[in-house]
Amino acid sequence: MPNILNVHELRKTYSSGGAELTVLDDITFSVPAGTTFALVGPSGSGKTTLLGLCAGLDTPNAGSVELCGADLGSLSEDERALLRNRQVGFIFQNFQLLPTLTALENVSVPLELQGDPRAVESARELLAKVGLADRGHHYPSQLSGGEQQRVALARAFANRPQVLFADEPTGNLDEETGSRVVSLLFDLNKEAGTTLIIVTHDTDLARRCDRLLRLKGGRVFERQELNV
Amino acid sequence: METLPPETRKAGFGWLLQMAWRDGRASLHRLVLFMGSIVLGIGALVAIQNFGLTLEETIAGQSKELMGADYLVDSDQPPTAGFLDTINQLPGTFRREVNFATMVSFPDRAGTRLVRVRGMEAGYPFYGALETTPAGAAETYIPEGAALLDATLMTQYRLKPGDSVKLGNLTLPIAGGIDLAPGNTAVTTSVAPVIWIPYEQIDKTGLIQVGSRVGYNFYFKVAPDADLQAIYDLWDPIMDRNNADVDLHTDTSQRLGRRFENVGRFLKLVAFIALLLGCLGIASSVHIYMKEKRQFIAILKCLGATRRQSFLIFLLQISGIGLLGGVLGTGMGLALQQIFPRFVRDFLPLELDWSIHWGPVLLGLLLGLVMAVLFGLLPLLNTWLISPLAVLRIGHLPSRLSKRLTALVLGIILLVIWGVSALLLEQPFRALAFVLGIAFTFALLAGIAWGFMRGIRRFFPHSWGFEARQSLLNLFRPNNQTLVLVLAIGIGTFLISTLYFSQDLLLARAQVEDGRPAANLILLDVQAGQQQAVAETTRAQGLPVMENIPIVTMRLEKIKDRTVNDIREDTTSTVSQWILSHEFRVTYRDSLIESEQLKAGQWVSAYNGEVPVPVSLSDNVARDAQVTVGDRLLFNVQGVLMETEVASIREVDWGRMQLNFSVVFPPGVLDNAPRFHVLTTRAPDAETSAALQQSLVRGFPNITVLDIRQLLEVVSDILDKIGWVIRFMAFFSILTGFIVLLGAVRTSKFQRIRESVLLRTLGAKGGQILKIAALEYLFLGAIGSVMGVLLSLGATELLARNIFETPFIPSWVPFGVVIPVICLLVLGIGLLNSRSVLRSTPLEVLRREGV
Ligand SMILES: Nc1ncnc2c1ncn2[C@@H]1O[C@H](COP(=O)(O)OP(=O)(O)O)[C@@H](O)[C@H]1O
Ligand SMILES: [Mg+2]
């Protein structure tokens, strides 16, 4: 099975006020295509930072990231944007829907960016799949947190990504809503055969993944193969 | 990379437009402020530009109606037989007019009035209407030997047709009131209302005597295809030699246009300032808007939009708003200009034909776009630097634009401002000075505001109460808009108080200085034989004779050995033309008066019989005649030639309400020349003044009385009308400043809410939070408005020195009214915005704002 993500000796430092702060150091791991992968660790251990680097939203100080066969370090910002548009989906703790666009428009944007002439129809189908067929014309502020996250799910799968990054997708939701969203996430994932890389505090959620990487203080603390 | 699909499949321009529309639609309430700035700025500009063109066109199109003829010949000397021969050779048919100022009385009513009498021949005006009430009076007044009076005069003295009017020795029945006549305006007629009487009756008034200032006009009508310029070129030199002038109807309209030129320039300046304030509004509201759009852009980039795409979406949106603002602003401007006639109606002797001019309209439409894009460019370029990482980290700040790019954009902005102002003012260099001045004021304000903030930080008043300290600290909260706010408030105040001060300058010129009791009645044209009797009449009323000034009229015959005719014909001569044919009103006295200062030579206080006679010239006459101390002048004193030498040159303050003279003789030379006198007195009130005027008119009909009090009323009336326009335009600027203020206050709302929630959680009471907010706005308002007023003191001093040439004594209005009002406005807007913060509980606020 080929790897969709290869991370090699990654390091990230921040300098603030003259002092160097190493947030991530010597991180190496791989994620095989079509599997589910959990990133866990205490708050401040560098999970979000790592996710950002893997998705090409940020650049490392040392090491390399290979995503979908492309070396992110050799791509320009716009090439990385193009890569994200074609191959990557995102889900965030605080949903990050475009506040001035309706639910339907939010879902269709990734498709429209690809120039898909059927963008709106596909988006409507996806909204139906997450159970929000009749909420397409609503703005994010008119939706509950769980509904917003479902719209975000629909948007994440809209461009049929090869890999989907999720940063604490249930962090802002109550337990019941959170578990419904997680079920939906895994169902959609299974159906699409997408690789899922998920940052979470939730041990139940982590246990449903194939592999697990535990960070502590910016270093790899533990690797587990759970359901392989 | 086979995973990346072909380039052909990507979102096109249509999608960018669609995104701009989608986002704009939902952000409309945020864009209102932005649009408001554009609309107001462009509205003012288009209104004034279009109005200016309308005015120009109207004046040019109706110049014949203004003059009532194709051309005229005017002279201030009684026509001789030879002169009349020449007049008869001029092309076309003509009508004659004799006009002069005099006092009239109404036998049926009490009261006397200074008027301008026009003795007219039948047939004038050739063009334009002479509209009267009753309508037939225009035709009948000459055959019936009656008078036409200004309608205002009729109402003022409650006169009706059939009543009589007494001019000198002549009493005429009144045929009717004049509603509209060529060349009449409310302003000119309120100084001296006009009375038309038949030409043949003039002599019977007995008012034309030595020293009377009488105008003799000949109005001509020529064939429609006649070449007026050729007539002018041929005849004007000939008329010059007869101390007369040829005036084409086009010259008159040009002169009228020129009279409006300064008003026009001033209005354009004001419009431009409104536009600049609009730009300030755009810059700050786009800045705020794009800050709010950071997250949107980060998400878009995360979803795979390129930097170019995200930039273009908002460029399109801002351009769209700019275009829309331009359209609305232009429409508003065209509607707005309908208000202006209220102000010019009294100055303009004709009806305006409204029309829409394409120049201002195009300019308005184009400027909306250009201003929006230009002043939004920096925040727009900033989108380039927004990182998609911001979706993971709230508050992740984009890196800053490079200094070079920022400088480049600012450079382009200054260049465009200069271009637009050069276009408006039609003077590139003055426009440059103006733009630099504005930039300098801006920089100065920004510098002072910045220094002030640093000063507060460094010398923080730790001893102040909790609320005061907290509110000061708020001025430095991260992401604060303090500088923008202070700039906006400061510039707004600066403009308003500069306008106020300038108005004061204009008014001060017309006011008689306080302290010393000045004369307020001037008796003109008192004949030499009448002066004793007139003085006695005055004293009999209990009034003092303050001055008794003799006046002798004379013309120049030779300047430094060259006759004036010689100089007139010499095309290379640079001696001013007016000097050559001017009738000088000369006085004699032994000392300088208050408004004079010796600049060169020796003042001669007594005449010892020498020839040439030593005389003193005012500096402007010396300059225009190109003579200095020691040069000779030959005067023609009503037939007697008198050799003189320039003994001294005086600087004269013509602005003083005082009789000033350009030529002064020593006493003892002109005692026997035909002369008349000017007497001045001071009446304590209007009744005493009226009583004196009445007894004077009864006893000495040839005397003209100038009532300064009445004149000042007219002047301040005129200034009030100009002030109305100034205030209207200033209001426009304030409105724009308001928008800037609203925008700036709104940006900080979010932070304010969090702070107040925090304070409340820590146990602060609602009242304390209100006090903190109030004090903060008060600080902002005070810093901005005080700085604005102080800067305007400097600017007005510059204006006073360079343009108005008058000493500047600041009035208290900007200090006493403008500063408090601005502070209260800022406070009001601020507190209105904090209302929701204060009303709700911490939890409610947190939930609503969805932090
Ligand atoms: N821009 C930054 N500057 C300095 N330190 C940062 C910055 N962003 C994150 N950090 C630090 O990096 C560490 C890891 O953060 P993060 O990746 O958000 O951890 P996690 O997601 O595991 O909670 C934290 O200690 C955080 O303070
Ligand atoms: Mg995190």
C-alpha cells in the first residue's frame, strides 16, 4: 500500500522576542493511503502545528513533507493551494464556514474552484447526504454548531479528496452531537475511501482509527497500530 | 505530477464576480459606511462642478440680455458736440442713458433713500425684458413723463403707482415697480435701488453739478451678423482718446463670470475637501472592512483559492461598490445643485437654465471607481499576505506589506490627488501647493497624535481614578484605531474651524473698528458754497461734524514730460491704462491720517508758493503710473494746468472704512479751484440718522448721504448668504467625518465588548464601564478637535497674510462651539455603539458575539 503522507525529521520553531521556541522536533511518520490516522497528545504538544505543516498551510524549519506524491517544500504557495483544492479536505474545531455564504454556496466553493459546471448540483446532493437538504439557503449564523459542522463535512468531501485533515472536529460540540458528527465522518470516509488524519482529545474517537501517533512536548511519544 | 488535473479546468472570471457578489450581498451593512463616504464626496464634487458649468453657460448665453444691448460706450464726462459726432459714426442704432447716485424723497411718505437714477431713452433695452408691475408701465413711463422704481423700494415705502417721487427739483409720478431689468441684482439694488426716469427729465432735477459722479452711456444695437470684435478694435482706441470706453456684451458677461470666479474657486476647494474627507472615509472603512475579511480569505485559501483569486474577488467587490457609489453620488450631486440657486439668485441678474453636463457626470462616475480602488489598494494588497494558516490559529496576523510597496501606493495616491485637484482648480502649481499643504497638515496631525499618545504612555497619570486610567489605557489597546480616529476628527475640525475663521476675516474687513467712535454718515457732493449751511444743519440736529474734507477733481495731462495721449498710443508703454483717463478725486491737508503711512520722500505740510507743487501719491498709483519721488506730473484741474512733483509716496489701508485719497495736495494750492466737500458725522441711532437725512434732502437736494449702518447691514446680509453655502459644505464634510468616526468606533466594538465583559466578571459595575467608555470617547474627541482648531489658527493666519491681507483676530466660536460640539458628537456616537455592550449580561454578550 503506497503512503499518501510521508513526514521526515520535521522541525518547527517559533521565535518570539528573541527567544527560540521549538514546537516540533524530529517528527517522522507515514500514513498509508485509505487508512485512518489519529494524532493525540496533551494541549500544547504541537498537534495543530503538525497538522498545518502536513496540509501545506505552513512551512517547516527543517525536514520534509510529501503529500499525495508531491514534496511540499518544492511547491510555491499557489501550487500548494492547487494541491489542497484537488486532493485535500479540511474539518476544523470551529467549523470555519464562510460566514457570508449560504450553506449550499459553502459546499459548492471547492467544486467551483475546480471549474466544475455541476458544482451546485453536487453540493446539493452532499448536503442531502449530511441531512441538511432543506437548509441550503441558510447562512452559517442561522445554523447550530452541529449543523455547521455537518455543512463543513459536506464541504470537505465535495472535491472527493484523497486525504482529509480534521483538527478536533468535536471540540466545540456537545457529546451527543459530537458522536453523531463522528459517525457521519466515518461513514462518508468509508464510502469515499479517503485517508483520514484526525487530531483529537477524544480517546473513543482515537480508538476507531487504524493508527495512532501520540505527541508530547513536540516529540513523538508513542506509535500504535490499533485496527490494522 | 499526474494527480494535478489539467490547467484548463479552473474557476474563471465569472466565478470571481459571483463570489464578490455573494459576499458583498451579505456584507452590505458593513459596506454602507464605505459607500456613504464615496457618495458624499462625489455628490459635493459633481454638484459644484455641474453648477459651475451651468452658471458659466447661462452667463455666456445671456450676455446680451445682461447688457440689454450688443455693445455700449461709457464715459464719465458730459458729451461734447465733437464726441456726439463720433458717437453718430458708430455702427448700429443707439439709446442714451445718464446715471448717477442721489437721494430721493417721497412726498406722500416720510423717508429718504440713496438711489441710482437712470435717465433712459425709449427703446432700451434692446434685448432682455424690462418687467414691471403694472405690466404696461415699461412702455408708458417715458411718454407719460413718469418714473419706474425698484420693486423693493415700492414695498419698502409702501408706494403705489400714482404716488410721486422727488429727485432734486423734480417731482415725478410713479408709473410702476421694476421686477426685472437688465443688469439688476438683488444685491446691487439693495445697496442703491434703481429709479428709471425719462432721459429728457434729467436736466430738470438740477442734480448734475460740479463733482457729481455721472455716467453717460450709449447702448448700441447692430445687425445680427455684425463683427463686434472689429467694431471694438476700430473704435475703442478712438474712444480712449475721448476718455470713453467701448464695452461688448461679451466683455460684460466675462466680467460677471470673473466676479463669480473666486466664489467658484472657493466652492471647488470646498468640494475637493469633501472629496478628500470622502477618501479618508474610504481608506479607513476599507481598512476596517478588509480586516473583517481576513478570516474569509484564509478559509478561501485553505480551500485552494490562489492569492490572485482572493485578491481579485475583493478588488471586484470594492470596484463594484466604488462604481455604485459613483452613480449614487453623481445622482445626488445633480439633485443637490438645485439648492445652490437660492444662494446665487440674489447675486445673479438672470435665470439659470439647468442642464446636465457630461464632464462632471463622467468625472463623478469615474472618480467613484478610482477613489475606491486607490484608497482601498493598501488593504487589498494586504490580502496577498494573508496565510491560510489563520484557519487553524484565530488571530494569526498576516505579515506586513513591504515599505517600498506602501510608499509606491502612497505616491500614486498623492499623484492622483494632485491630478484631480489640478483638474478642479485649473492651476497645476496651486494644486500642487494645495496637495502638499494637505499632506503636510495630515502628517502634522498624525505626528502630534502619535507624540501625544507616546506622551501619555510615558507620563501615565498613575494618580488618576480607576475609570480615567482604564479609559486612557483603552486608547492603546492592541489593534486600536486611535490614530485614525484622531486624524478623522482632527481634519474635520480643522476644516470647519478654518472656514469659520475665514468668514470672520471677511466680516472683520467690513466692520468699523470698535473703541474710537467712527463716523457712520457720509455726506457727499456738498458744494463749496453749501458747506457752512450743511454743517449748521448737522449741528442743529445735535450731531458733530467730524470731518470736512475738500475734494477737487482733476485728470493727468502729462507723466514725466510725456502726454497721456502719447503714452496711450505707445503700445510698448507699461503704464496702466486706467491712470491715463481716470478722474482723480484729490484733497488737500497738512498731515497724514490714521490709515496712511509714509513710504518714501518727504511729507509737505505747507505750501510756500513754489512750482512744481509738491504732492503725495498712494503707492498703488505711483506703481501704476510708474513714477517715483522727484518725478513730475502735469494735472489738468478743470481747465487749469498745474505742474506738480511727487514729493512723497504713502501706503494706504484702503480696507478702512474711511475716505482715502490716492493724490493729496498741500493746503493753499487748490483753495480757488472748483471743489466740493465731504462731511462726516456720527448718528447715535437710526432715527437721528433718518431725521438728518430728511432735513438735508429738503434743504440741499444735490447732497448724497451714505448711511454706513445701512450699508453694513447689506454687507452682512451678503456674507450671511455666503456663510450659508460655507456652512452647508462644511456640514457635508462633517457628515463624511461622521462616517469615518462611525466606522472606527465600530471596529473597536468587538474588543470593547470583551473588555467590558472581563471587567464585569471582575466585578466592575455597569456605571463604571459606561464611565470608562465615555471618558475614552471624550479623550478622543478632545485631542482631535483641539488639535484641529489649533492647526486651523495657523492655516487662517497664512490665509490672512497671503490672501485676505488683513490682521487675523480669532473669534471664540471654534473654541466655544466647535470643540464642545465635536466632543459631544464623538461621545454620542461612541455611547450609542456601546449600548448593547452595557445592556446585556456577560454570558449573553459572549454567546451573541460567538467568541
Ligand atoms: N505563532 C506562534 N508563536 C509562538 N508560539 C506558538 C505559535 N503558534 C503556536 N505556538 C506554540 O506552539 C505550541 C504548540 O501549539 P499547538 O500546535 O497549537 O498545540 P496543540 O494543538 O497540540 O494544542 C504551543 O506551546 C503554542 O504556544
Ligand atoms: Mg490544537
